[in-house]
Amino acid sequence: MTLPVRGAAVTAMPRPCVGFHSGSEVVNRSGSRPAALPLGRAQPDRDRHLLIGTARIGRLCLRITIQFRQKSSGNRLMSEIRLNVPLLAQSRTMSCWYAAVCMVNYYWEAGPRLGLPRVFEANSGISPAQHRELARNENLAQLNSASHEFTASSLIATVRQYGPIWADGDWYGVAHIIVVTGASTEGDGGGTVFLNDPDGGVAREGTIEWFNRERWRGGMMVRDPRSRGSHTPH
């Protein structure tokens, strides 16, 4: 299932992680593109919203804060959303894809994740051809983002609708997976993207321009809305 999109770059030391990429959108074995979810639509101006909830992982109780706000900045109206997504560091050199899956799904629910056991054990990274299997195992859906040039507003709307985004790309000079946790219209380069980086399990920021340049087209997935339960990010 594929979902539609709603309507200074970060620098770091390069490191190995994913290991494979095609530079194009993901296709299935027959060569056709699987159905995708539409991207989020930018919403009309609104006041700040702050939603607070809790999620339990074992004995750990996490506080979840979801923020969408708009405020005046000179003659401009600033919009922003930041999700409180659990930070998790990858445990192996080529397991960023698995840590990112855990972060996306821990936002929605507690519990162990299946991932792709043989790929994790081999520590060989994940290829675009394996995205569909990962999506099936982890209740993910592909975003219809291959031909879309994100603006801060469309990324804000997509995060508002679908929650955190598993995003494949050459983010820091090598193949790597990150988790998009929000965006803002503030900042140079078209605005700011907020992300969780499995390399070290740290929060980072980048520009929208950088995000569009480095992401792999068709390599963005979110939790399938049909499997999310009652917790929603808006």
C-alpha cells in the first residue's frame, strides 16, 4: 500500500549503514510500482495545538507530545510540527533501517519488532527491493513521494496525517535511514526538517532543500493507518 503526500544542511561524519540503493523509486518484483498513500495536504492557518499522551514499553512510560503551531514572524506566518518520537541508536553498523523501524512503531505502540531477521543477522544493510517485505512485517505503507518536491508546509501536513516517517537517502554522504519527526517553515533552505538519526540515536535538523536533494525517491514509509489503533498524531 502506498500513501499520498499532503499538500544550512546538516553535516556529519560519513559512515556505512544501508549499503544499497537504486537512486529511484521502489518497484515490486513484476516491475510495477505498488499502490502508495497520498501525501498530506497543507492545512489553513490555525492556532497552536498541543496534544499529550502516554505510551508504555515494558516498565517504561513515555510521555508523547505532539505540537503544531503557527505564529507571526515579521510579515510571515510560521508553521511547525514536532513529534516526540523515542530515540533509538542502531546496534550494528548496518542496522539503521531496523532502528528507524523501531522508532516509527514505538511512537504508535510498545512491543518487540520483527523487521527482517536474516538481514539484521547478516548486518548487510537493506536494499530497496526489500522495502516491501519490511513493510509487510512491520505494518508500514509507502508514501507516494517519488515525484513530489516537499515544501515545509507539505511535509508538516504529511507528518500531521501519518506520524513519523521512515526515510531512505544519502543523508550524510552514504546510504542511511532516518526518521522524520517534524518540520517548520522557519529557517533557510525552504524551512527546517526535524529528524531522529539512528547513528548514535540523536535528534538532528536539516533544511527542506537538503531533504529533497538527498532523499531516495519512493523511499519513504509510514505506519499503515489501518493498523495504528486509536492513537493519532493530529
